[in-house]
Amino acid sequence: MGLETLKIDDFQLHASTTKRYGLGAHRGRLNIQAGLYEDDLYDGAWCAGRDDPLQWFEVDARRLTKFTGVITQGRSSLWSSDWVTSYKVMVSNDSHTWITLKNGSEDLIFRGNREKEIPVRNIFPAPVVARYIRINPRSWFTSGSICMRVEILGCPMPDPNNYYHRRNEVITTDDLDFRHHSYKEMRQLMKVVNEMCPNVTRIYNIGKSHSGLKLYAIEISDNPGEHEVGEPEFRYTAGSHGNEVLGRELLLLLMQFMCLEYLSGNQRIRHLVEETRIHLLPSVNPDGYEKAFEVGSELSGWSLGRWSNDGIDIHHNFPDLNSILWEAEAKKWIPRKMFNHHVPIPEWYQSKNASVAVETRALIAWMEKMPFVLGGNLQGGELVVTFPYDKTRSLGVTREQTSTPDDHVFRWLAFSYASTHRLMTDANQRVCHTEDFAKEDGTINGASWHTAAGSMNDFSYLHTNCFELSMYVGCDKFPHESELPEEWENNRESLLVFMEQVHRGIKGVVRDVQGRGIANAIISVEGINHDIRTAADGDYWRLLNPGEYRVTARAEGYSLTSKKCEVGYEMGATRCDFIIGRTNLSRIKEIMEKFNKQPIRLPVRQLQALIVRGRRRRN
């Protein structure tokens, strides 16, 4: 019915007694999480004020509803062990007269939980129509208290005169495949999209999972399979935590939507497809997803399927390049011994014995191969967009603002998604679990939330040119199939707006005097201590907020060149090309090597003097 997804609001939940406010009826939602430090505001269940058989937890559906079952969990807590082992169920139409569900002539006793995390579902012998439903605990863990997290199963009865329902109903007009897809069904759906739009889509895989499932991606571009000079590359990934299913389904819906809208002539979508090379990877961890999918949306709990088959959290399995960079900065090695970008992967990480998931290795190879400019990974269980850094700079500190040199750009990128989401910045939206992110415009620096070394976001920023953010797209990691149309409406505009941000900043090509593109040239922006590099054809893209910047292009063996580049407020990157010439020293080395002679080891001044003399003789 929507306790977990917050479709049922706090005012619809009631209880006989409450231990304290943080354990009130409003906290009795399936899969709700307590904070690390449990307090009076955000605890992990409803807990009764007294432990006796007279306690109850009540849901007001606000309309006649066909109730079919109940799912329960114990209390989310690192410190307490509380759960209900059996309960009765009662229903009412007026909240005064209650009818207990019967097994023949006796009250029906439902078996509850045996521990606090694994959900237990009980289906009623027959559906019951009523407005109110109560759960009455009859027994509980002997060393604990009466505490519950609950989801109610049921369907609202048709009622065209119900104003509350009409006011809160979200309807989509998009004709898409709104259901959960198994691995085979996902592959089939991608194939259908490819067949519908063969000229602008291409299916490929970036590698295999631990169990051998291919990690499929779909490319959407007017020239699929080909990098076009000057065209930025964008990626969305989802499902690194296999049980966070909503992101996976959103990307499957997005690829259908873009194909259909492209065919119908939607100018916004056509512009995106023609000016951007888009990559969608819906399932980074298909092994984990299959585990969660097998038990279903209500019974997968908070963590079943989160990790890879070999028990690794893929999203936080990347090398910790932050520590390497910060140590180099402390020793003043930058830029003399090390660059402030493209930080190399340490050797130990690349060894076969390192605890690195095959999925992570596949992602890294993909990230290194494609010249991505901007990326978003879709997560679940919250409503917020996080941006780097994800690791705190101060040792031993679990939460601390830790900004990148591009903090202003990252904040804009995060806000572009959050502000166009239907719920992320809604001040009336209750918190998913313990954090009120709406007060921060639905965005947060990752390290300010909780420190995490080796995240995909930090790695992408420090090892490649790509700015990567995490979008937590819904409170419910694995919403019921019936919720998918509304979740699509919540996220559709945000998904499109964020993609469009890849065209913000400057772009151009770095060429030599003969007009050939120079790969691996370094692009520096004055005042921002983070550089990027050109792609194989010499083209580059540098995400920047509106303003005037002094930009420098340099490459090994070439003289550096600087110019002012202005970024406007209108959408579309400013063109900023560079032509750089060879240095005298590199030209001498090239000539010597061409004639199989060793370069003369002379000071630069003497070499320059020789070149000047040669020019005079020719004249």
C-alpha cells in the first residue's frame, strides 16, 4: 500500500502507545533504517510503550481497501534486538468497532519474525474490505520488546468521489513497459529498443559478472559505435547494488522513452541524440539483482543482493586515489613528480590477488576506454544527489565536508537533478530514514554524509576526465511494480536535464600547426587545481559554470598556449580551440631519431643557439 514508499503519510499511522517519539507509529515502516546513533527523532521501528497483548499498530487507508496480507520486520538497530513473533489482525470501517480475522471460530494468529531484518509475509485466507487495519502483537522476542516495521498488502476499492485519492494520484501518459525485468527480460527489452531504433542505438557489453552474465549497455547516438570529434560522451549506470532495483528500471524506461520520442520527432530528444553519445548500463551487478528479484520487491529486505557474488560492494571497490593525491600534495610533488589529475592506479590493485570484483575491473576498463565527460550512477534507498569527494580528508573523521577543486560545478550538477525531481526538494516530503536532505536542496557532498573510500565517483574524477555523481532516486530500493509509473514521473525530467548538462562549459580541439589533433594534451583552467586531457582525436570537454576563464593547453614536446574562454548562461558549450607548435628541443630530437643518430645532450640554450645559426645560414 505504500508504507515503505511514503505513499501512506505519517498522519495515517497510529499506535496504542509509544516508547518515545523516535519510536512512534510514523517509524513503523518496512525497511526504515535507524541512524548510527539512535536518538529521539529517528529510530528504526514502532515500539510500544508497554510490553503486553493490548498493544496495536494501526493504518488508516482513508478509503475502503481490499486488504490481502501483512509483511513485518523487527527493529532496525545496532544495539537492540526487538521483534514480534506472533500477532492478530483486526479491521474496521469506523475505528471504533473492530473485527478480528478468524480461523474458523478462533482468532487467527499469524507467525511473526524470528530475527529483526528478514521480512516475513502473511497472506490472509481471504481478502477483507475495510478502511482501517490493526496489527495486535501477541508474543515477542523474550529478550526484547514489542517493536515492528510493517507493510500492508492491499488494493484501494474504486471510489471516483474520493477527493484525497484524486488529489494525490500521479498518472503517466508514456506508453512504456512498467514492470520488473529479469536478466533475460532486460536483454530482450534492450533488443526490442534496438530493433525499433536501429539507426540510433547499439547494444554491447563491457564484460561479465562473477557468474558469467554479460554486463550489457546500450548506446544512443546518431552514429552508434563511433566517437565523433567534438561530441561529448555521457553515461548512466545503475544496479551496482543489485537490490537497488529502481535505478535499473528507470534506465530501461529511459531507453524506451528516448527511442519512441526520437521516432515521434521530439526536438529536445533529437537534439540530445544528435549532439551527444549516450551510454546506458542498467545492471552493473546482475548476480545480486537476480537474488533480490527471486524473492520479490517486498521480501528482499534491505541488503539481499546488495553485494557481488563474491561479497564485494562494487560501488566502493575502486582504488583509493584520494589518499595518493593528498599525500603527493602534502609532499609538494605536484606538478613536479605527479599530476593533479589522471592519478594512476597502484600496482597492488591490478594484481590478481587483489580483492577486486570482476564487475569493477570491467567498469574501470570501460571508463578508461571511452572519453566520458559526465556520468550519473543511480542508487536507491534515499532521495538525494551526492557529489565528490566521498572520502573525508581528515583521518578518522566519519563526516566532514571534503570538496573537490570543482566544487561549484559539482554543486550545480547535483542541483540540476535534484531541483527537477518531483520530490527531492519538496519541503513537505518526510525524510526517508534519518536525514532531511530537502533542507540542503536535495544534494550533499558525499563525505559530509558518510565517508567512503574507493567510490566510483572519486575514482572517476581522479583517474579520468569524467565528473560522476550518485542519484538516490527513491526511498524504496525495490518498489512494487505498481509504483513504477509514479517513480518514472518523479525522475523523468531529472534524467533528461542532467544529461543536458554535458553541454555546459567549454569544448574544443587541440591541434598542431599541420592541423592534426593532439591526443593526451593537458587542459588547465586558471584557479582550478584539476586538469583534464584531450581524447584520441585531440578533442576535449571541460565542464564549467558561467564565467570568464583563462585556459591553457599544453602537451609533451609542444609549447603551451593560453587564451580567455567565456562560458555563457545559455545551454551549449563554448568553443575554445588551440593550435600549439613543437618546442625546439622536441624538433631536434625528432630530426636526430629520424636519421638514426643519438640526440646531442646539450643545454637548451646551446641548442637554441644552434637553431638560430642554422636559420641565418639558410637566409
